[in-house]
Amino acid sequence: MWNSPTYPGRAHYLASLPDQLEIARTSYRFYVAPNVWVFERGKLDYVGTRLVRQAFADQDRPALLRLFDVHDEIRRGLDGDAPAIDRALLQARFDLGLPPFNEEE
């Protein structure tokens, strides 16, 4: 179901956060809107920014922890230059109730 979605990938961007993480991990391309998809480095950036923000907005700690693993797995599939996600900083900001990123980031 996830890897062969119906009309333009609705299963991807309408899924719950845990399902989106699994789709991002297993699917070659990840639909982020109707007829808009990302893959490789774009998917890594999407997981590291948009899905992090969603985990913070939903106050979903298990999804945030799973996101770290998914991000690392996608990153391993790319070249060695892909940046790692700062787990300690994001966990601390989550625990303190702060937004995931500063405004200037």
C-alpha cells in the first residue's frame, strides 16, 4: 500500500506521523503534497525539518525518537556528506517545551 499509493501519493502525506516515518524509510520517493515528491537528499531534509516540527506540534515523543533512527537510515543510504540530526539538542528542546529550531535556523 505505501509503496504503490493511489492518486498522487495521498497515502504518504495524509498518513499519521508514525506511518509517514515508515513510508519515508521504505519508499523510494515520498509524496509531500499532491504531485509533489522528494527523494534522497530532499527526503532527508524533509524528515529532518518538517517531520521534526510535526512531532513537536503533536507532542509525540515516540515518533520523535523513531524519527532519529529513520533519519540516520536515510542518511546512510546517501553520500557521507549528509548532515546528521542533533538528537541531544532536539530532545532537550522537546523536554523543555521549546520549538524545534530557532527562528534564524
